[in-house]
Amino acid sequence: MKKSILTTLAIFIFANAFTQQKWNYPATPKIPVYDTIWGKVIQDDYRWMEDVKDTEMVSWLKSQADFTNNEIAKIQGQQKLIEELKSIEAMRSAFIIPVSKAGGKNFYRKRIPGQQTSKLYYRTGSNGKEILLFDPEKYVEGKVMDFSASTSHDGSKLIIQMSEQGTETGDIRVMDVATGKFLDDVIPHSYGRFAGTSNTDIIYVDQKGYDVHNAENRLNRPVKLHTLGKPVSSDLLIVDAKKYPELGIEPRDMVRVEVPENSPFIVVGLYTALSDIRLFYAPKSELKNQKINWKKLAVLDDEIQQYFLHGNDIYFLTTKGNPKFRITKTSLINPDLQKVQIIAEGDAESHIASDAITQVKDYLFYSKTKNEVTVRTYQLNLKTGKSTELKTRLKGNVMAFPFGDNHDDNEVHLVNIGWNVPYNFYSYRPETDKLTESFLTAKLNYPNLENIVAEEIEIPSHDGVMVPLSIVYDKNKLKKDGSNTAFMQGYGSYGMSAYVPALHADLIPLLNRGVVLAFPHVRGGGEKGHEWYLAGKKTNKPNTWKDFNAAAEYLIKNKYTSPEKFAISGASAGGILIGRAITERPDLYKVAIPKVGAMNTLRMEFSPNGPVNTPEFGTIKDETEFKALLEMDSFHHIIKGVKYPAQLITTGFNDSRVDSFIPAKYAAKMQDLNGSTNPVFLDVDYKAGHFGGSTADERNAQHAKEFAFIFWQTGHPDFQPKK
């Protein structure tokens, strides 16, 4: 784009032309582009923003960031919130997440309160000496690296995949655990794992480049095999579309090759944002062949969402025949998905939770849940086929932690959570039915938990369907006269249950100030099983935000809060929910914080991460799906002169999932057309990607910024701007 063209147009067309002039937003050019799609003319005044590396766009984002930072800095009370968040962090002994158990060693991430990042440690057994393996603050001077880790079968080698500032795209490095030193091998812009029981072979996905704004890096990604000590240029191509046209791999597909330790077979999975996956398999002995004889295992109509291998058997999580999910089993010697054995299944009261299934050496752990609120966890003995329910003394829900591979034995990590139960880990051994505290179990000292209560109710939506709603508050601070500030969050996509009962420590400052927290479990999520998900997908997507607005109406009608005290937020695909909630019912809310949100769904498929998500949201290439995308597009539902709530719209410039132009276009149009004097700020974080900052200070500052914005707009006297 020529700068001179933009400069000329900007002289007479600005995005703040209509806005009541309380806020002197940075000038934004409007250059209309017209598309005719399925007979409908679509006007887009901000198409020029979609090249986020264009100098005009870079300059505009910087001006918005500076403007927002300057205005937000005027809000008092932020430093007090930061100090409060730090003091809450100090009330637990450590933040620990298990990574793997291999070769008699336990690997885990740990952050001590006061430290900026979690570091990677290991210890032999449960009581061995703790040894630091990797400190992400010291790997590169002056940088903090984001990282993930996995181990080889015997625990002698460690893969560390590193990236910068939220990009989620980085290099694979391999560490020798005994020495704590990195090997010379570097696999660029990739992610992967050791192959089966090998300590030298790595199966990885090549993303081809580091630029999160380059769509080509997320298309046609090959899977390769690297052997330690050999040049990357000689790596063996395992799977891609050109080598295996018979697999029907599409450019958008995410291809995963699993080489399990406990099975003589290897499996290829083809993934998109769609829950269901396509599967192929072959004998493990063919892994290093120049050509592997892949056999078809599952097609989309088989409705397979997850699989687990044990010897010659394969277990599936599927919705085939039961929308509340089933766990089924067949043999890979002669698989027949039409004659599978049913191991467990959901019923009228509960469904199998898709995100709470964990496998160890001889057991598979799974959970049944009602509305994702109450949970019962079971252990399946893979040798005997017998399932038994876990019984523990712990308050709250107890589930097997779905991460933390165990290559050695049957020990599993159980996570204990609840609305007033801070998350914690315990060790459990199914052979002895013994639950114990371990080095993963943090010591906690949170005060006032006995006063935090939760109401679990169901409220009628626009069409009479009953929607679960969780309401959490301090019982000593609730006044049901409409005077409480409320903060409601939602998601409603991918069949995910984003807000299960859990005490998030960063929300304690809100509870301490009498804020009512609300979590409507809207359609599009997985809270009531697969049908609940489908009822909020594509053409059914309006149910997602209509359920959300119905929950708001309930809270207002029953005096938990009032429109002038009501704040809402949702992230990523939750941006669809928040954007359409306020464009359809702006009268219900005072504050909206769409975070890294999908606010312009008509243009999502033209972003780097868009193609893989078309099975979830739709494509403009299909007339019906185009109409659905237009209906869920918040950008195209902003109407000139309507009085919209105050908004803090966030984006991470390094976001590889929702490109920055998507929230930016929405913010520009909202600043232009908003008929109220409520502020509309675009918060651009240049150190973050989709999941926020890398350090504790960055995350605390962001929480403080958002909370202060809410309190300012809802009238809290301690958070008014400096005069």
C-alpha cells in the first residue's frame, strides 16, 4: 500500500468523525472496500489494516497503544492491585505443574512466589534432590523464553521447545539430563516429541518459518523424523500431502504422528478445529521406511475425538451413538469400528468430560460430569477391563491431570479444584487406591475461603432452553439491591468447557471488593455434551450470545447487579460472544473487555490461523456458512449512533491464533461509530501473543489494568482517574 494514498485519504476521512468528542482518538483512515458475496454487498472501511506489517498499520497500532497506555495510566489504584496480587501469590508455597515421569525421574515446572517465570526441574523419585534444568530467563541475555518440555523414554534426554514473546513458534533444543547441557542439535521453527522408546529419534512438525503473520507457515506442514547427531537437512519425511496423496491431507490440516511406547503400531491423525479427527495406522516397524503402508482407521463420520493405545488395542472417545460420549475399544490387529466394545458412556444426567482423560501404564482415567460442575472420576484397568470410581477425602472436584506423561508406572497426578478450592496436586496409585501429598502439593494460606460461595442454577434462554449459570461471591459482601459490580465471563466454542469450577487467585481482589462473578455455560461449549456444542456452532451460533444475554438479564432482574455495574469479558473465540452480546444488547452492560477476540469472523479465514478454523466457524465459500459468519461478525454489527459500553479491546502483536488486525479493525470502527462517550481503548501488547505476557509482573500488570478499568467505569471511588 502506498503511504501517499493513505495520507491523502486520511485528510478528509477519519474514523473519529462521528464519535462524541470526549476522547481524542488517534486518526484512522477509512478506505471503503466492497465485496459482493452470495449477492450481498459487504462494505469494509478498514481492509487496509489487514497487512499488520505495513508501515501505516504499524504506525497506527503504535499510536493506539500509546493513547491507551496514557489514558489507562491515569486510573488510580493499579499499583495497589498489583501489590495485592503479589501478596495473594505469596500465600501458596509454589506453583507447580507436572511435565513427565521417566527413568525414575520426575520432571516438573515450578515457580516460587516472587519469581517471574516457572523453571524446569527434576528429582529422582519423589524425595530426591531437586535439580534445576532450565531457566527461561537465563537462556538468552535480556530475553524471557516461553517453553514447553517433554522427555525421552528413559528420562536421559529432554526436548525443550522455545519461543519468544508469545509467538508459540520456536526451535527444538535437546538437553542431556545428566549434564544439564544442550546438544548441538537445533530443529528450527518446529515442535515434536521423542518417538516411542527411542532416546535418539524425534518426530516433529516443521512450521517452515517464525513469522506469525505469514499464513504459509501454517499450511502444508510436514512431519519429519530427526535422529540426534545428524544434520536436519537429512531428516526423513514421514508424512505430508505430496508424499501420501491417498491420505487426503488438506493444506489446513494439522498432522500428528504418534509413535507410542506401549504399542507395536503408529498412528497418523489429521486435525482441524473440528472435534472429530481422521486416523490412519501402520506397524511401528515401518516407521523409517521410505514409504509407509498407511491403512485407514477412522473417518469423520466415525466421530472420533481422542484415542489411546495399549498393546494391540486402541481406545476411542467418540460421540458415535451417544452425544454424551462413549469410550470404546477395538483391536488394531483387525480393527472394526462398526463392532467396537463399549467401555463407558454418558447418560441422561452426565457426560464424559473430553478434557479429563489421562493414560498411565496400565490404566485409563476418565471423568463423568454434570454441566462440568460436579465431577466423578473413574479408573479403567486396561488389563482386566474393570472400571471403578475414585473416592477421596478431598473437598471439591478431583480429576486426573491430562498432562504430565508417565513412562514408568501407574502413578497419576490428581488435580483438586473448586470455586472456593485453590487448585492443588496429589499423587495417586490405582493398584493400592492410595492418595498422598507429594512434592507437587503446595502449601496454601488463602484467607476468607469459607465466605466464598457458589450458586449453581439454570436459567431460561431466549428459546426456553435451560442454561447452567454459576454465580460466585463473598456471602458477607453481597447486597441484592443492584449495587454490586458484576463480572461475567464466557466462551462457547469448540465444545470446550472453559469455566469449570476453579478458584482463580487473580480474581480474589474482585471478590474482596464485593464483585459478583458469573459464568454462564452457554451453547457452543461442552457443558452438556456434544449436542450442546452443536447447538452453538455455525448457523446455531446466535444461541451462544443469546444465552449469555439471558444470564445477564437474570442477574439484573434478581438484583445481583445493574446495567451500570455490569462488566463482561471473553477471550479468543469468546470475542464472538462478547462482541455480539454488546452489539445486540448494549443496554445490559457498562464495560466489555474482549481479549484477543475473533471480532471480524468474515475475514478470519484470510488470517494465518483462519483456514484450520473454518470447520468450527464456517467459510464464505458456502452460502449458508457465509450468512452464519456475517451474523456472528461483531465488526459488521456496529451501528452508527448506538450507545455502546466502555471497552478495553486487547491484542498481542505476536498472536499466532487471532491476528492483531482482527481486534484492531473492530476497535477502529467502534471508536468511529459509538454514540456514547464511553471510552473505547485498543490495548496492544508488543511482548505478548495469544496467552498474555511471559512474566509474573506482566500478567499482574495486565490484570490490574483490566480490573482498574472495570472499577473506574462502574464508579468505584478508589479507581477514578487522576485530576
